[in-house]
Amino acid sequence: MTLKLYAHPFSSYCQKVLTALYENDTPFELRLLAHDDPQVMAEFAELWPIRRFPVLVDGSRTVVEASIIIEYLGLYHAGATPLLPTDARAALEVRSMDRFFDNYVSTPQQKIVYDSMRAETERDPHAVADARAMLDTAYAWLDKVMATREWAAGDTFSLADCGAGPFLFYADWTHAIGAQFEHVRAYRKRLLARPSFARAVDEARPYRPLFPLGAPERD
């Protein structure tokens, strides 16, 4: 039975799962979430009333949350490239880095974007300043880590890199990764060159005009 992924190509969390699927050439059906397709939107709402995407459907099983979906794929639809090590200690490092990118790169980045979408009278400049400060702190910490690593958790592309790709991609658009963070910039470049993530980026190109802060003419 074909896997179904309810997702949108421009979403960073959807790109996280798409990268994992493409990394292992895992066959699936994309159920594109679009407001002009009420049937798909109704299916999505029925599957997951919280209405946060992506959502994976495998037969009668519904799997939510990007990191959990990637771990699920490794358990039930394993490919040639394992994205989570079998060694528990190594897996802990991957999960730790995965949480870092979720909490300290994606979360502040999205706060800035969402604030820009509010009416001017409802914006919160203090929260935006805090989010930008968090990103600078995260970039500085990550720069030290990546000085001795090729990928997020070491020498092997993993679950953590699946999230790092889209999160650093959009973070740099939102709050530029400064030249002083040379190792982070080099890591982002490696991620963009990874075929699985490059494919996700290319598929999202038609939607770039939707980026609230304005998509730069690069990447």
C-alpha cells in the first residue's frame, strides 16, 4: 500500500520529511495541501484535527510530527541510508541536534515571519528582537560545533540534517547568517548541495513569492 504524505512543498517541516523520503528513494503519494482542493483539506482535518503538517498515512496508521515520521520510516520502510543510528549513544546525539534545530533555529525564525504577517498595530517588536538574538546565539553555538563536523551529528547524514536543511535555509532568509559564522555558512552550502534536499528546494521554487519577508534572489 502506497504511503501518503499530506504536505506542502514550501513548508520547512514538510521539506524535512521530503528530504528523508528522497534520501532513500521511498515511494509515496503527495497529497498536496491547498485551499482550492477541499477534498484533500477535509481528509487532512479528519486525519489530524490539530491541522499541523506534514502528516503521513501508512494504511490504517496515521503518523504526525516530522521527526517521528522520519523515525517511523526508518522502522517500517527502511532504505539504504539509515537516518538514525542503531547505536543508542550515537542516536542520542542525532536526536539532540534535531531538537536544537527545531527549538533554536526553526522556532525563532518562524516567530519573526509570523510577526511580519500581523497587522502593524499587533506586532511585537520585543519578541522579534528576542527571536533575532536567539538566532545569533544559535548560529554562534552551531559554528563551534560544525568546525569539526561535516554533518550535524558527525560524519554521516542523518535525521538532524533533514531538519537542518530547511531550517537554516529559511533562517538565513529571515535573519542572515553572518560572515563570522563561516562554518554554519559552509554547512548550509553542503546541505543545499545534497541531492535529497536540493530536490525539496527545487520543488518549492514556484511558491517563493509566498514568503512574507520576500524571498532573496539566491539559493
